[in-house]
Amino acid sequence: MKFGVVTFLVFAPVLADAQVVPPDSFGAGGATRIIPVVTAAPTDEPPLIDGHLDEEGWRAAPIVASFTQRDPEEGAAGSERTEVRVLYDDHAIYVGARLFDRSPVTTRLGRRDMTLPSSDWFRVSFDSYLDRRTAYRFDVNPSGVRRDGILGGEGSSGGGFTGPEGDLAWDAVWDARTSVDADGWTAELRIPFSQLRFVQGAQTWGVQFERVLDRRQELALFSFARKSEPGGVAAFGHLTGLPGLRPGQRLEVMPYMVSEADFVDAGDNPFRSNREVHANAGVDARYAITSNLTLTTTVNPDFGQVEVDPAVINLTAFETRYDERRPFFVEGAASFRFAGALGGPSALAQGMFYSRRIGRAPQLGLSGQADVPDTARILGAAKVTGKTSNGWSVGLLNAVTGSEDGRFLDADGRVSTALTEPLTNYFVGRLNREMRAGQTTFGPIFTAVTRDVSDPRAASALHSAAYAGGVDVYHEWANRSWNVGAFAVGSHVTGTPDAIARTQRSSTRYFQRPDAASFGLDPFRTSLNGFAASVQFRKVSGTHWTGDGWVATTSPGFEMNDAGFQQRADRHAAGGGIRYQQLQPGSFFRSWNVFTGNDFSVNWDGDLVDARNFVRGQFQHLSYWTVSAMIRYEPKRMDDRFTRGGPLAVSPRALYGEVSVTSDPRKTVGGNLLLSRWRNRVGGRIDRADLSVSLRTSPQWNLTFGPSLTRARQDAQYVTSIPDAAARETFGTRYVFAPLDQRELGLVTRLNYTFTRDLTLELYMQPLVSHAVYGAPKEFLRPSAYDFATYGQDLGTVERDGRAYAVTVPRSGGVSTFAVPDRSFTTRSLRGNAVVRWEYRPGSTLFFVWQQERANRELMDDFGFDRALGSLFEARSNNVFVVKWSYWFNP
């Protein structure tokens, strides 16, 4: 891998009034930098949190007033004066900020943790372990809207100060109040020590204060690092004067109760009635085992207030991955991150731990008319997270989901039950050792899934046990400008021969592929083993040049889908690229960068199965309008997934391009437009347009909506495979494809209305219409080629028979007759929910939730988007109303 010119950088002194900290406090071998220091002052009388710094303690506290711009005038002093003070007592740390402004402040109302552009912000972040990798973050805007999160993780030192890295779904119980006057605004924050984790006793913390001035898109920092230098948590200043801290109350308990009413159009469904009412209860709890380790538990959790998953039309052989939104699993997720510093190679493993497996949809389907639960109930879960005093980060999680039965009508028309998901236990353990002030880390991970497979249906389909484990290493040098990351993992799954045969036949590996040389299907196996490994080098900071290069491998038997997420095995891969960036404003652009690279994969037989060469760039005008563009070339290669378990096929060369335009984020009306086009040599094409519009014409509501339109044509879309000994060229199976024309229209709408900072309404709605028409079926003729014979034209005869084709082809001594389904479809879907959230006291909430889902899958012959959308609202609707009450107390 060749790289452009690279330079080694050192931190430059940036604050004349800062105190100097010895080099080894920043990291052994690192360059000396001047680290600003702020001292916290003790107080016997805790200040009243009212947005006014009028108590005696505030007047006695040292003032921090040196802030340096990172944007838009890098290195210049903040354009408006900012003064910050820090106090503490036995129970909490207090931050007071006076933010002067000669112009009216810019502010908005919004729900807690909302992004809220077009607003000024003040942020404080505490690196309470002084590990220079992780930090607790607390934000407040002039309207008192709060955001919090946990920043950091592998590779965090190279991240931006305002980036999304880390766990921003973490919610602490803290308070902040603000006031606005003619001279600017004031923020007053109270953060209980019970919400933070630290090593007990006298100590120094890392700290960063940040001010966002929206009208200038200005970011001013207390501890400054240039954009060409490593930033993030690694560039924090120091907070001193904290002797003998204690963690405060160790126990937090939050019981909840839920009442749910379902109103559905049951029709002739014998398992449902039009109205059903349910009640539920559970409890969440947190206990500080020590000042730096926390036990979090949940019993019978309910996530009815979480936004529904978007509707997706998936015509591939691979599973769709959904984001995790459930609070118990989102909070603390960084403690279980593995190989998080890796870019390209991490896509091979795609996550050792995918928490959506816990409480997943039942895996054992029922045929005919049936009633199957939506998810497996989580009976309980517990996790321990934190960091020991000697630098070990800890993440331990155990969860149990109950067995689920489904109901169905048997051959005699009677209601019977059958298992759809067995009792299952999930365990994840992650340790990570940090050294050299976080510049070197290593640690193991282990996952285990065990199931009760005493039921024959479960034993024939699911693993009785699945284990995976490995270790990753991450190392930074040259003042954190360069890093190398690597991981190696192994997997072992066990089960009956039927269950392991299903694993071998899955789209992840296709062991039944007839022309594979490196592996083959063994129907008698009762276990499967595999491994994956990768190494990546990166240059993450520099005045102009950055880049990366990586290699990775995944063995055919590697399997981690019981606890993690994996789409493919059987790969050797490599890739990398180089970026040139201009971070300083010029006469036209504020900043710009161009990145070029390539990556490729070969399977274990040595066939080239993936290759891409690409160039992409991003350009931001002085007006803050941004344009991004990319072009990607995909050369001719083999496809070992095209026939879905059959022989190799050629994947024709293709070209992809996209362009994106994003407007000035300061405006009340803004948005983003993305246009993309893909073409291949045989006439395949995909055209896509995505528009997202944001309206912020009132300080109380935020509306975003955006249509997404896709027009696609595939020359050969997989339809089915038919065993036939006469098909000798394709190893005794006919692989049937058909041309596919597809049109899809989606519209995602989100509305947030804020009555007060603690009472909000959030609305999400997604109508989706997808219409796909399959053409005349055709047969794949020979391996390692892209040749087809259309039935009725090039091969045999074909007759339409309802929603199928009756095909007759000649064979030696006779004919073969078989049916090919016409998979044309029209899908109309509407998903949405509305959530009223009232935080009636700190940490305690009341939710009112309405969820609606409509679906209609009747094929339309004369398709039109307007008619399809209109008929969507004629479809049967399912409505769910939920009231959820929780109460937080800290006994």
C-alpha cells in the first residue's frame, strides 16, 4: 500500500496563561504540550440551581476565561467572552458559565438529547478516570434543554470535539438551569457524584469546556488542539482540587408500570380480538459496587416508548441490520465495543456483540394461519460496567429470554401451540487494559449463547450453544498521529446435525456450493469452528495528508450470528486509501478534502469476489453549504452468492456515482439532497433520490421530512432453484432468474414539539410503497459465466398459470416440467408512533405512546404512486396505545 507524503506533528503551546503538566502525564513517549488547568473550589453551601450565579461560592471560585476558536477562525480567541467556574461539595460537582454575547442569543426548545441545530450551546466534559479516552459529557442550551452522553472509545483521540462518537444515549440524573439577559446568558449545572464513576480519593480529572455560537458556527474550547492534531478526549485540560471524593448514594431504583390497549382489525383471525388490554410491570436498578464499577439490572423490561423500526424491502439473501434503540442496551454499549478503532476490516466481523439478538423475533416459524409473538420476552438482564483503578475497563452482561409459544390451526381446524423460541441465555464479557495514558490498549472479549433445545423443533434448527472469543490491540504513537489496530477471534457452535447443516447452508457461507474447493457440506457434523483476524494502520491527523491500509481474513467456518452480526465468511480482504485535506479557509472554500482508495476480497478458493476503486470528496463553501461527491468503479469479478448456494457466476463491471448537497445549518429552512446512479455492463441500473427538509420556523417545534425515490432494473434477480439431474452443466440443479423492474417511494417524517423542556411530543411516520415486476424467467447456463436462456424463447416452452409459470424443457429421453413462481409484488406499509414524554421529576418519567401500523400487499397491475399511497390508508390498521410510568429514587 502506497501513501502520500506524511508528516509527524507535535502539539503547539496554545494558551499563554495555562499551567505546564509534566510530559509523562500526557503519555509516555508523547510530545510535551501545555495543558490548561482549572481548580475546583469547595463550598459548604450548595448553590441554588436557578440559572443565576449570585451565591457567595461562585464569587470565590477561580474563573476560566481563556477560550480559543477551533472554528471558524482556528487559533483565534473566542469572539465573545466566556467565564466558567467549578464548585463541589460532598454530593455533587457544580459548573457555572457566564456566556457574554453582544448579539441576541440563538436558542430553541427541544426534547432531551435532541441534536437541535440553530442554537447556542455550552458543554462540559469530565474525563474522571484521566485515561484520555473516555469522558462524561453534559450540554445545555439557553432554553435549558439538556443533552448528555459518554464520549470516547478506541480511536477517540483522533475524533472531533462535536462528533457522535461514544454513547450519547446514556441518561444521567442531573440538573441545569439557564437565564438570558441583555448581556448574554448564564448556565448553572449540578452533576451528582452518584452519576459519575471515578477512582475514590484525591485526584485530577480531565476536563473540557466548549461553547457553540450558532450564528457564527463558532466552536470555542478551553483546552485547544488544532484540527490537524489529535483532539477529542486526548486533548482535555486538567481539573484539580478534588480531594477525597465519594460516589454518593450507591443505589438507584426505578420501578415502572405499563398499561397497553390494542385496537386491531382482526378480521377472520381466530387468535385476536378487535380490542385487547394488557398490563405489565418491572423494575430497573443501578448499584455502585465501587466508586468506579456499576451494576445495572432490569427485570421484565418494556420498551414501548422506543421508535419503531423502519419498513425495509430486502430482496437479498442477507439479514437486515437495525439500530439498537432500547435504553438498557444502548447505555453503556461502549463498554462492549470490540475492535472499534478498525475501519474497513471491521465490516468482516460487523460486531462481536449485536444486542438486538436479545429479545429478537422468534426464529421458529409456523405455517398456515398462526399467531406468533413479535419478540421473545426478556425475563431479566444485568450488566457490570466501569473501570478499575489499575486501568482495566470492564463490561459484563447476562440476559435471559423466555421460551415463546405460537398458536396455529391444525389439520382438524383446532387451535394448537408449538414452540417458536426456546429459553435462551446470553453472556458477553469484555475487558480492556489501557496503558501509556490510553495510547495503548488490549483486551479480550467472550460471548456465549446457550439454549434449551429439548424441543425437537428447536434442536433441528438452532444451535444448542454458541461461543466466540478473541482479543484486540490498539496502539498510538507519534503524538497520537499514527495508530495500528488488530484483532483475532474464534468461534465454536454446537448442535444437532440438522442444526449445523442449516448453518453450513446459510447465506453466510453456502457450504453446499458445488464448485467450491476449500470446503464442502458435511451433513453429519455436530459443531463448526472458525476464525477471523485483521490488522490496520492509520495516520489520523496531519496538516494535509492522512490515510490507512488494512488486511483481514475470515475463515469459512466462522459463525457469530447467535450473539453478534455477520453476513459473510470465506474471505481474504485488503484495502486502504489516502486523503488530502485543506482545513484552513480560503477565498472560496472553508474546508475541503479528497479521498481515494481501493479494496478487494477473494474467497478461500482464490476467486476475486469483490473489488472497488473510488474517489470521494467533500467541499464546504464559506457560506457553510457543503457538497460531497463520489465515483466508484467495480471491475469484473466473480460472485459466490449470486446463485444462493449454487456455482460461481460472473459479476459484470459496474460504475456508481453520487452527489450530495447540504444547506447552511443556521437557516430556519434547510436540508440535504442526495442523488445516486449505478450502472452495470448488462443493463442493470439503480437511480435513487433522497431529499430531507428541516423546518425550524418556531423555537418550539422541529419538523423534518423527506421523500426517497428509487427506480431499479436488474437483468437477473434470483427467483428459485429446482433440482433436476438433467441439468448436468449446473451440477444437477436449475437456477432460475428473471429481470426485475422496481419502483419504491418512502417518506420519513419526524415532528418534535416542546411544550416545556420537560414535556415534549415526538412523532414519527413512514409510509412506504414498493412495486416490483418480475419478467420472463430464465435459466443460468454455466458456472463462472454470466449466460442465461429465457424459457419459451431460448429454451423449452412456458405458459402462464396464475401467479406462476409452467415450464417444460427438453432432456435426454424426455422432458422436464416444473413450476416457477412469479414473485411480482406491491407492498404498501405505514409505520409510525407518537410519544408524549413528561419528566415530572428528575429521572422519573411518564410516557403516552400511540403506535400504528398498516400494510397491504395486494399486487397492483396498473401501478401509480398516487393510487398506491391512497390505497394505503384503506388498509387494515393496528393501533396500540401505551401508558408507561416510572419513578426514580435514590434511597
